[in-house]
Amino acid sequence: MSPYDDMRPPSDPGQGAIRPASGIPARSADRLSTRPPFAPGNAMHLTHGAKSPRVFLPLAERLSAGLLDDRPDLARFPETIAAWADAEARAGLLREWLADRSMFDGAGTT
């Protein structure tokens, strides 16, 4: 018995029940997809890039380099600078993505 048993919807009476095979043949691997494989470096699946290191890491590196150019005294805190740059790069990508898809116009109205 799991502590989450009472969270399961009551409309699922067959939870864990073994069902007989449907009789429909399985699709073979060569019929699963008709498109060619994605090329290396493909970005088709990206939305904003805030979860993709290949997108946000170069931006974070530029941010930390710019901060250290302006404030070389902060070089003794590399972990803090890396965490700040990472968070700021991700937040910037998300802000840009949300601004492009906003339900508001420039005046703040819908």
C-alpha cells in the first residue's frame, strides 16, 4: 500500500489489471517514422532556450566576463558569479520569449 493510493482517481478500476492482447499487430520499427533523422545541432525542439545549456551557457559566460571586466574585485567569488550569470541568462531568455508572446500590447492592454 502506497501513501499516494488515496490520491488516485476512483475512475480507474483497472489499476494494475492484466488485460488480454488486442490482436492488433505491432508496428515494425521501420514504419514508426517517415522523416529523416535530425541533423546534429538541430534546434527544432527549442522554445526559449532557458533549459538548453548550448543556448544559455554562452550567454552566461558573456555576462560573467562582462561583470568581471567592470568589477575585477569580484573574481574571488567565481561560484557566485557563475550562479548569477546562469540565472540571469535563463531569466533573460524567458523574458524575451514571454515578451514575444505576450497577450498585452505596448500600452499594457489586451
